[in-house]
Amino acid sequence: MPCPCPEPNPKGTARFTKAARLRHRQEFLRAQAQGKRFHTRHFGVTLAPMAAGHPRLGLVATRRMGKAVQRNRVKRLLREFFRRHQTGLPAFDLVIMA
């Protein structure tokens, strides 16, 4: 089902708009159910195909990661990486669990 959201980067800007985020519980659950999982030492990554034609990012930082300051810093760094590289990414819903 195509996403009713507008394109994530109007006029070629490198913004991290609402259209480039996973924001609702149903979106996270769909990505978890239909996606392929990968694990690294520090992160769990789920990639789910997306019909909208642009990548979207969802972040989950658990308390196991540390206190709120560390969790927020990791999320900021991951968002910034995604924002800068989203034009070269394929159309996937990307969920990163830290």
C-alpha cells in the first residue's frame, strides 16, 4: 500500500521531515513483521520494503543503552547520519534498535 505522505525532501534539501520518519506504532509493527533483521554488536536493524519510493527511519533506544543523555545522543547521531545519506538509500523502512 503506497504511503499517502508527501515526498521527504522537497527541492532537494537534506531535511529530516515527518515523511521520512516512522511515527506510528502500526508502522513499527509492520516493519518488524515483514522486515528482515540484522544484528551488530550494538544495534539491531530491521529493513522492510516500502512502496512509497523513499526511505523512512524509526529509532528505538532502550534503557539498556544507558541513561537518557546517552540514548538521546545516539538517536541524534543516527538521525543525522540518515538525514545526510537518505538520498542514496533504497525505499525501505529502517528500524534501528539501540
